[in-house]
Amino acid sequence: MSEARNTGELPIYLDHHATTPCAPEVVDAMLPWLSGRCANASSVKHGPGKAAAKAVELARVQLAELLRCSPKALTFTSGATESLNLALRGTFGAYRDRGDHIVVAATEHRAVLDTAHALKAAGAKVSLAPVDGSGQLQPGVLDELVNDSTVLVCVMAANNEVGTIQPLAPVVAAAHAHDAFAVVDAVQAAGKIPLDLGASGVDLAAVSAHKMYGPQGVGALYVKQRPFVSLTPQLVGGGQERGLRAGTLNVAGIVGFGAAAALCRREMADVAARVTALRDRLQAELHAAFPRARLNGHLEARLPHNLSISIPGLDAGALLGTVGDRVAISSGSACSTTSLKPSHVLESMGMKPALAYATLRFGLGRDTTAEDVDRALTLLIPAINAHRVLAVSD
Ligand SMILES: *Cc1c(COP(=O)(O)O)cnc(C)c1O
């Protein structure tokens, strides 16, 4: 720690699943809207208001181009947690007469699991769809779970802990076979892997700016236009966002989100190739140092920048306690690091608690360099050795 201070070295940031730094071009796009330009995007009777509304609409187009959907299908929110609350509560409220059943994948983010749980108070019956050892839905499981009283099926496009990518076509097919909505948490996939929401048949999808090099506090909800999905608004007031989400628009944040979407669209393939090579090197070096290390998630269908690895005998929490100031990684999901419970994602993939506590999650990003990976390895390998309780069989 003192070493890091003496050399003035910044911590190595390898936690891009938790949040990503704002890209410099995103900050540049936002700055005029944070200082100088003052306008409410709803005040379209005067010049400044019109300019703000125009900037918001440009951002909507930029995001639509990344997600491959109509800009009209996008509603800006304060983040994906709000988008998912609106998707789940909004459809459950609007289609309550259709049924009371909700299906969510066992590996969903807390924003989905806790919202589904909260809906039980409103009469929802919630089924958790089990996953296999790779984190993908067990084949055929949705066909068993979804029935005519199912209102929605919520599945993530890519998992935030183990990086497993879930094919969406079977989810849409299973939901639509019973007139239920397919809701997708696309937060970790957007900007990292190609998405085509328009062609996917997905009904609702949530994204977040700060997971794709935009600012914190801005998100969006995709709502399919044809056939139209109706939603009960969760925030009412000024009627913004066509009545779906009231509240003065965060113009600077939305402009930044648009710039981030344009950036991701432009460089996605290049960043994915570069980051995959770095990730594979990190993985190979950790395997060389710890031959019994186990790779989590799907071997092929996984996010380019994700590495989740379990090192038998490691106390990952204690490790982070000593190296966390110098290298930012996670011992699971950021949301579960404060609790002592093993990650629900790893648990639902069939992992024993002891191995879950021995798990490290790395999230590389567009700004990660080979030097970052080397420095992280130099720091981590001895530290991991110091935090391993070696069983006799080791
Ligand atoms: C971060 C995250 C969320 C929540 O997004 P916020 O914009 O921070 O509210 C939801 N789902 C997944 C998979 C995430 O990684």
C-alpha cells in the first residue's frame, strides 16, 4: 500500500462490470450541458429548450443505432435499476388481468430479483428458472415454467459475474408461446457484444450508461412498439418521455449516454478483440500459477472482458482486504461483496460455498493495457499464495 503511495501509482482498475470510467469524448460531449447551456428539454417554446430537446433526441438516435431499434422505443430513466423496475412493475400492473405469474432466471441481478420479490406483495407468483453449470438457462426449462397465467419472463443477455451470454431467441419463443412478455436485462451486453433488439422479438430491455463508458445515473428502457407493450408508469408528474417516465430530463447525462453509445458502436469489434487477448493472457497466467484454478461461466458464450475464476483454498474476501487499494477486482458481484453470503449466481450454477468464497471476478475495459494486466498479476500472485489455506491434498 505504501509502495503504491510512494510511486504515486493509481490503482489498477479491473472492475468494469461494476462501473466503467466515462470516456473522454463522453465528458467532452456533456460539458457544455453542465456549464453554460441552461435549458429544460420540456421548455420547447424557446430556443434553449428546443436545443436541449434536440440534443436529447440525437442521443436517443445514437442509442437506437447501437441497440438496433427504433428511437421511439427508447425511454430514458435514471439507470437500469429504474428501467427494470418499470419493466416488471409496469407490465405486471398493466396486464394484471392476464395473469399473476412471473418467471425470472435464477442468475438475475438484484434489481430484477428484488423487484420480482416485491411484486409478491401485489399478488405475483414468482418462479426462478434454473441454470446449468455454465450459467445458461437449462434447456427446455422455460417451456416447462411458462404457462397461460405468465405475464413476463425476465432473463439477462449477459451475466455480470460470470459473463455468460444467454441466447435470447429461446426466451422470446417460450414467452410468446403463452402471450407473455420477454424482458431482457441487457446492461452487461450493450456496447460490448452486438445486439439487435428490433430483430430479436424482445418486448422490453434495460440498459445503463455507466456500464458502457457513459455517466452514472442514466439508463434507458426499450419498449417494443409493434405490437405495442403498454406499461403502468411508476413515476408520474410532468408527463415527460410520453408519459412513461415523468421528471425533468437529465440532459447532460443523456447526451453523454448518446456519445457513449456512438463510441461503443464505432469501436466495439476492436475493443472486444483487444480485451479478449488481454483477458486470455490473464486467465493463462493465473492457470499457470494456480493449476487447480477453475474457470467459471460458459467457455465460449461469454463476454470478452470477463474473467471469473475460483482458486481452491483462497479467501477472496481477505485477499481484497489487502490488495483492494492497489487493484480493483471483485470477489463476486459488487452487490454481494458486503454480505457474507456466497454469490447467488455461483450458487445457482451449482458451486459449493467454499469455492464461491474462493472466486475472483475481473472485468477488463477499453482502457485496460497489457501493463495493467502484468502489474495486476505481479501483485496478485504472491498475495493469493499468502491467502490460501492449503488442504493436505494440495
Ligand atoms: C449494474 C447492473 C444493473 C443496474 O444498473 P444501474 O444503472 O446501476 O441501476 C442491472 N443489471 C445488471 C446486469 C447490472 O450489471
